[in-house]
Amino acid sequence: MDTVYLEKLLQGHPELFRHILDHPTKNEVQILYTQIDRDKNNIPHFTSYSYRLNPNWYFYPASTVKLPTAILALEKINELNITGLSKDTPLRIDSAYEKQTTVLRDESAANGLPSVAQYIKKILLTSDNDAQNRLYEFIGRAELNRKLKKHGTKYSRIVNRLAIGDKGIWAKHTNPVTFYQNQKTIYHQTAQFDPKDYPILLQNTIQGVGYMNDKDEIVNEPWSFEGLNVYPLEDQQLVLKKLLFPEAFNREDRFRLTKEDYALIYDYMSRYPFESDYPNYDTNEFWPAYSKLLFYGRDKNALIDANVRIFNKYGDSYGYNIDNAYIVDFENGVEYLLAVVIQSNENGIYNDGVYEYETVTYPFLKNIGQLIYQEELKRSKKFKPNLAKFDFRK
């Protein structure tokens, strides 16, 4: 893999990147950029370029783990192969262990009922944490991690729910789940327990000079990410490739998804929040570029290009911003894969909500996405891609 091209590209634009290039280790920057060239049959071929890519150097993946969870929830439904069970079948989640909570209703859905499809929409549109947690409970921790390995991720693990302090023994227990139709049980899954720990020896899991505890007190000790989720850029882009370009992989290596499953994910990955009725979003809270860190930098005033669509899953937490994206320009035949992580936590305190997203990380992600787009516009291709299967524009 080429490790020179991106560094030279960044160095060629000091007005945009000097403050990061001067101390890339401090900001923990990693970049994985993949060019896509189609053959005469429209099959994609990939050429990758990296900057400081290191799967052994830990970064907190935050919400980026929601994409494989969404995919594997659909895959599980297909593998169960039960009459009447689909991604749209209403479900009920019960509690069977300490800290677990139940779900009976979902007012964001047109019928007011939870379903796998509705959770996936909420994950892809605005990165809903509860939706992720419920799919984690449906799949079960053991199956989730077995499937990650089966599908070729080398370093990843998803071992806990998000944003509820889910660590240790609580993360190993997942709730009972029942799918039903008109009061009739279609499928019932009992509570599950996963005894495994999924140890991964990584650098950089202990960081900073302090953290804020659940009593809003500063503890003057380093913050530990040990025992949390792991999802490095290399694995992230592999999952995205397999999702978007199954034709580039052997049949046995593809996700077990239907044509309708792929369409659901492609559609909602590329939508803006205002393009959804169920769920419906307040545009002041979830503006068009809210979920689009690369290319738009989550800018509230971004001018949205009608010809460009971004199929992505971002994450932001503990000063980390990550975006794993496939960026398409239908008019100009541009397509590329770009996965980036950057962190800014100047005070070295974790969990205090004081991070430099607006001044450091968002601008960096916007600038690198736009810069590579400009490079792609210049790039000649032997065969212009047929991108029709990705065009869900209204």
C-alpha cells in the first residue's frame, strides 16, 4: 500500500493542514483513501493509499461500530429464515438482568412499533444510540463478534452498548427479544450470556491526565479505553467495501443480504435527515450535513451539492471524530472510499465534553474530503462508472 501519496498531498496544502502535520501524533490522524476503477463490466478494482495507518494504535471508534451491527442484524434475520419474520416485523425487548430496559413502542415509526428496519434507519440518519443498543441485544454479543471475524475483520470487537456506561458483566448479558404479528409470536429469543472477553493488545488504550466521573468530579488519573469497542480504519473500509461492492468479492465472502436489504442501507446511508418522514427530525437539531463529516465537516451552513451523495457512518466521542465514507458525484462519475480518524483533546481530560471539534477535527475532515474530491475530478478513467444502483435521490 502506498504510504507517500497522501502525505505529499497534505504537505502541498499547508494553509489547510500545517497545524495537523506539525504534530500528527498528538491529533492521532490516520487516513485510508481508496481509488475505484471500473472494468468494462463495471466491476470495481481498488487502489489504496494510507497516512499513518496503524491498526495496533487504539482509537475509540464511537458510532462507527453501528454500521456492521446494522448489517449483521439483517443477516441474522435472513439466516433465521422463519416465515413471517422480516426486518419490518414488530418486536418487543424485555429485561432479564440488572440494568436492562424494555422496549414496547417506537413513536418514530409510522405504526408506532419497533422493528429492525426502523432501528437501522435511525442509526444511518442520525446515529441513534438506543437503536444500536437494541440491535446489539438482538444479535447477541457472541454472534456479533463471531460474524465480524467471519467477514474478515482482523482487529475488531464490539463488546458493549453505547452511551449508557455498559462495561464488564452487564455488557455480556443481552435481553430477551420477541418478534410478533397481531399478538402472535413469530420468533422468541431468550436472554443470552457471552462469557468471552475478546482481548486485544493495543497501544494507546490509556490516555490523558484525568477524566470526569459520573458525579461530575474530575479524577486526576489517566482515562482507560480498555474493555471498550475496537474498530480500526482498515476493518471499517473492508466492511464498507463488502457492503457497497459485493460483486467484487467471492460469493461465500459476501454478506447474506437481500436486494431489498442493500437498498434499505444504501438509501438511508445517503439520505439527509430532512428527507425522512418516519423518523422525522427537527432540522434545527439535525441539519442536512449533521451526519456528513467528510466533505461537509458537519457545517450547519453547508451548501449541499445535489449531484454528490455520501454513503457513510461517522463517530464522535472523547475528542475523536471518525468518518468511513463512500463519496459519489453522479454528474462527473466520481467515486472514492475515504476513512479518517482525528482527535483533539487539548486539556487531556476525558468525558468532560470539552473537545475541539469545531476548530480542529470538523475542518480537517471537511478539507481532506474536499481535497481528494478535487483530485478525483482530475483523474482519468478508462471506463466511466455506472452508479445507478446508488442513486436514491428524490
